[in-house]
Amino acid sequence: MIRLDEDALICDFAETYHIFDYRSISATMAARLAVGLRENSRIKLLASDRKASIDTVLLAGIMDRLSVLLGGENAKLIAKNFVSLQQAEEEPYGYETPEDFDSAWAEMVTNNE
């Protein structure tokens, strides 16, 4: 985590544990404390390549749904700002018939064996 962003780790330690110099504690203790940081800490968000905590993303999604219900199709949506571009570019797909699904399932099972 230190290699990822030392400043973020220092800020998280100071905020959570009131440790302003992580070098004053043993490496083992620093590792234990780093694991115990909350999921929306700076360093854990960076490590998981997320822009916001899952709670924030869920609240933004709820806000978007409410905006669409009240404001119609022209409502400004905010949840997309928290989703990485890689996730946003994935195209959804479906099946026309149950038989199409069954054949795709059988093909997937065959390819994974």
C-alpha cells in the first residue's frame, strides 16, 4: 500500500488511528492497521480502483432513479460518474428464446471443460 500512495496511507493512519508517523511502528503493526482501515478509506479505494464507496454508488443510483421518475428522460444522472469506464462500456446482451439461452449455456459449459 505504501508503494501505491504513501500520502493516502499516512492520511488514513492519521485520521483513523492518530498515527502521524507510520515508520515509528513495526511493519507488522502497520500492515495490521492497514488491513483494518474502513472500506471507503483513501488507500483502499485506490487499491480497489474505485472512485467512491459502494454506499455512495448505491445512493447515486437511487438518486438517479428518483430523478428519472420525477423529471423524466431528461433528468441529469450522476451514478455514471462513479463507475469506471471499463464497466460502463460493457454491452448488455440477452436471448430471444429459452432455446437460445440453453444453447449458449451448453456452449459456455463445453468451452470451460
